[in-house]
Amino acid sequence: MTLILGIDPGSRITGYGVIRDTGRTCEYVASGCIRTGGGPLAERLQIVFRGVSEVIRTFGPVTMGIEQVFMARNADSALKLGQARGAAIVAAVEAGLEVSEYTATQVKQAVVGTGGADKEQVQMMVMHLLKLVQKPQIDASDALGIALCHAHHRQSLIPHGLAGAKRRGGRLRL
């Protein structure tokens, strides 16, 4: 049984989702959003770091999946997103978590079955897979989707004896 943290990073809203991977199923533990407000970027990054650190202290996950940066139309937005990812990754590494990165397409493929799914489809499948009766906030459902993707990838590595291997950028590091 493994507790997995999923992070959907953002410089204004960072979604988080915690699931329990039993090896046969995944169970919902918690989800929510870390809201940073509209202050200076450095302060918002500190809020992301502290928020992710608090989620880790509260729930005790041992591994984390996080969405990779995609190139948006606005380069400034992509850079801020990357910095928010960095704050979340440092919080996880400081706590000793194994960190794996997934593209949005990988997450959608793992949760919905198609890489072209929209956010609402991901949200509905997250609800179905985790047997939720209420819709989580969209950023939280994305984070739960990332956690489910991470669980799926971990399970696919277990038969090959690679569950402890690190995955970065779609490549395995042994």
C-alpha cells in the first residue's frame, strides 16, 4: 500500500491530490488547492513550497507525480509555471519523496484512455475511478489524475522489478 501525491502546479493555484494505491485499486485520500493570491512571484512560490510541504507532512505520501511544463502561447506564463513546479519539486525532494514527471497527454491517456481528453472528461473519470460523489475542484481533479497516472505507471513497472527506478522526462533512470 503506497500513498501517492499528485501535483498540478500553478503560480496562482496549485492543485494537489492524495491517493492510496493498494496494488489492486486506488482509493481517494484527500485533495484541494493551494491558492497563492496575487502578490509578488517570490511570495507566491514560497506559498506553493510551504503548501506542498504541509500536504506532505499531513498525509505522508512516499512518492509524487507532477505535470511537466508545456509550452504555452505566453512564454512568461510558462516560465512562472515552471518556477511553481520547481517549488513543489523541492518541497517533495526535501521530504524524501521520489518524484516522477508526466505530460498532460500521458495523464489523459492513463485516466481517460485518450490523450485528447478535456479537463471535464478527466474530472468525470477521476470521480468514477475513485468513487467520488462530489466533483473536486478542477485543479484538484487534475492533481488526482496525475496521482492516478503515477499509480498506473508504478504498477506497470512492478512486474519488471523497476518500481523503485526513477522516471524523468519519460525515460527510466536506474
